[in-house]
Amino acid sequence: MTSLLRPSLLAREFAHNRRFERATADPQASQAEVLLSLTKRNRATAFGREHRFEAVRTPEDFARQVPVRDYEAFRPYVERILEAEPGVLTADRVTTFATTSGTTAEPKFVPVTDRWREEMASLTRLWMYRTLRAHPRYLDRKMLLVVGPAVEGHTSAGIPFGSLSGMTHQRIPMLVRRSYAVPYAVALVEDSDLRHLLTMRLALAHSVSAVGTPNPTSLMRLAETAVARSEQIVRAIHDGTIGVPDEALDKCDSGVVDRLRGSLMPAPARARFLERVVAKHGALVPGACWPELEVVGCWLGGAAGLHAERLRTYFGERTALRDLGLLASEGRMTIPVEDSTPAGPLAVHANFYEFIHHDDIGNVSPPVLGAHELELGRRYYILLTTGNGLYRYDINDVVEVVGFHRATPKLAFVRKGREMASITGEKLHVNQVRTAVGQAGRETRLPVVEFRLIADERALRHDLLVEFEGSVPDRSSLVAFLECFENKLQAQNREYRSKRGSRRLAAPRLFAMRGGWSEEICRSEFRRGRRESQHKWKAIGLPWDLGSREAVVSCVTLDAGNAATAPLAARKKSAGM
């Protein structure tokens, strides 16, 4: 089957790649064409009538008619679609919603039409095509792709919602899907530890030449599962069993278990090979189990890049790392064409993009630039207009121009933008953190003067710095505050809850700060020239500073062996303070 996959993909995407290359040669003309097509197609929608799409002829017309919006400004339109009202944002019928965390406790529901879903799947195939040209053997064996459930629930009007990766999976050609090492049914297993174990038990039964999922931390968890469960996995592959106790499988839907069992057969020869790997390496190290592995596809930019290099420990030094591109539930924006870089040229033939320079984002009317106006080495916020009904949508991503592909900028993801912290895609917004801190303070009766959340990207955890009213609370009170904060934050942010549950994120730490800490920071900023009338406390996203390190009085965490039991000096040393 894999022998047919390469020529099939090359033939199918050849014309698409030519269109992509032509578009990148003249991004200004390509973008004008994309914009005119989108506004013409959707001029009769409620949004199109309100914003006079019929008068749009140029990007300048579009900017005059349509204001920049974040998701909360789009939510009233989306709520109408959730009730099955047609023609609100798109002329095409919305058939499902992609879900992700928003800036409040309410998740974002991103409209998905059949046409737009096919466009996203087509861009994924283009990524595969470009990768295949660089690595002709990467589809020779099975592929391990990790996706989310395509359907996680239904709206009150019966419209399904779920993961965009799962939806895209379902639009990939059957010939490609048959080359997957792990069936889609595994994505429906809710328990993350069980899902990881099933994934590696099934994947290690095959020779694999390609691995892919956006977050490298997910791949680290899978590799660690293989190492920790080596004996169990080898025995299951030898016997042709799932390799999981029946009581653990009780957590799964019976139909999912039946589908998995029906695909298994004893594989003693494969088991003997894996036993030799264990004898040589001490465990099932994926790179040794898959000597034919050519490519690992994952994010290489932002905080993810810190962890992607760690993958080589498990997946091998010779395996190529290729970024999957700048993509989100709202759409795919870049197509990386090289290994070992987070950058990729804009998909200027697929969506319409506008940019605001990073330094101008706080201005009342900042200049808005087109893709052809970006400059090498500069950072920008990106505005997205797509076929799924998002117009001049502020996705709150900061990107950097690191080069050009023909005349089109190659963009690398740098970080989430203002008032947001994200390490593995959890996208914690300041509103969510502020709500969780406030609720924790009220429920534990520990009034808060000020707080700051700092992302520790290397340790994969968040540090919460809090100045309490009065004296610093005792250890048990701080633990109660942190537990409450953690529960409230998980209740608000589904992505954070998922990543904590799968341990892609470690437990947060709470640092109790001495009285006057926040006031000292404010006065320091005033001395540097910040006007008091313009001062705004930075509650999220800043790194540790020396003044804050020196102001720590106590520290607790939710990990076993609470850090508060250690002397403060020892805690500062262990925290790199």
C-alpha cells in the first residue's frame, strides 16, 4: 500500500504546488485575488451585508469596511450559527465547529464548512508533498500521526464540534489513512495515560518512517511511555493482545475496544526484534525501534522549539525535524519547505493576511501592512481572513520574518501576543488567570494585593507570584490557595486542563511575595520614565526579574513532596533563583 502512496500524492498535489509557487512569486496580486474571491462569495451573508462586501474591490476598501476583531467580538455572530441560523458569516453551510480555548471561561467555537475543511486538508497534503520531495522515503513505512477527536459533542441545534486535527484526518485520502500505524479509534480514548500506552503498543508493532503531531511535548510523553512500559508492550505485540488490563479498558467505549481488538494479530517476529532493541538500549527507544524513521513533524518555533531538540534523544540524531507550519483551529497560515527551522512561506494562495508591527500594537490606529510589505527581521501581529468566516481576525500571534520564498515572507512563530501565556498550546489569557486568582482568594479568604503569572518554558510549568494582604499565609493556606487556583483555571481553560491531565504541563508553583513587592516594581518603572497615568500592571507573560526573585518569601507546589517543606534558601537554589 505504501508503494502506491508516493506516486499518488505526487500526482495529486503537483498542480497545487505549482499554484502555490506562482502565488509566492507575486504575493500582492495573489492576496488581492484571494480577498476578492472571499468577499464576493460571502457578500450576501449577514456579515457581508453589514460591512458592504459588495463595495470591496481592494484591500484598502476591505480595511475601511471591516474593523479588526478578536474572537469575543465575533462571538455574537458565532452564537447565531450555533443556533443553526444560515448565512451569518459564510454563504456555505457550517457543518461543524472546531473548539479551542478562548480568553474567557467560554471556549471558542470556530465555524467549519465542508469547503474550508477541504482547503485545510489540501494544505496539509501540500506540506506532505513538499516533505516527500525532500525525503523520498518518508512514506515508505507506516506513519504515526496523533490527532484529537473529530467530534467531542453537539450544540443545542445538533451541530457537532471537536478537534480540527481530527476533522482534517477524516479528509485525508483513504490511501493515506491506510498507511497510519494507529487507527483513529485511539483518539477517542479519553484517559491520556491509557491513550499514550495504546498508541505506542500499536505503533511499535510496525516499522514507522514518519511521525507527526504539533506539540513536541506530546511526542516526548509517547516516547517516555514506550520506555517505561517496554516489557508490557513487547509481550502484547508477541501475543497479539491489547496489552492493557480489562479493568483499565472499562474506561473506554466498548465499540472502540472492539475495533482495536479486531485489528490485532500475534507478531512474534516483530516482538523478537523489539527484544533485541531492549537488550541493546535498555528499553524501547523509538528511534532504535524504527530505524527507517525519516521525518518527525512538529512545531519548532516559540516555546515548542526548546523541547523539539530533546526529541533527538528518543527519535535519533539522523531523523529530520520539520515544522508543521503556523496553524491553529482558525486555519493554516504557512507551509514550511525546509527542515530544522520554524519558518515557512505564507500560504498566500489560501487566506488573506494583514500585519501590524509589534511595536505599533498599542497605538489607536496602527498602520496595517500587506504580506508584500513585511521586512526581514521584524516582528508582527497577524490578522487572518479565511473561508470559514473570520474577517480581519486578530489571532494574537507574534511572528518574525526570517527570510523569503521567492517574493513571499517566511514567517516563524515567536509567541502568543498580549496578555497571554502559552507553553504547549494552552493559551492562558489574563482574564482566565485573574478570575482564578480572585476565586481562590475569596474561597480561601486570602485577599490578594497583586499577582503575576510567569511561564517557565524549560520546566513546562507556570509560576504564580502573589502578594497577599497582611502577613504571608502559612504553608497549608498557600497550598489550599494554589489547589483552588489550579481547579478554577482548569475549569475555565479546556486546553490547560487537557495538558495538565496528560502531564504535558507540570503542576504550577505558587510564590508568596513580601509585602510591598508590587509597589516596588511600579515605582521602579516610574523612575525609568513610565508615566503614572499610563501605567498598567503586567499580570502575565513577563520573565522573572531580579527584584521579584529577591522578594520571594515562600514557595509551594502541588507536586508530591511539597516544595514548601524545603528551607527557602534551598528552594531558591532548586528554582534557579
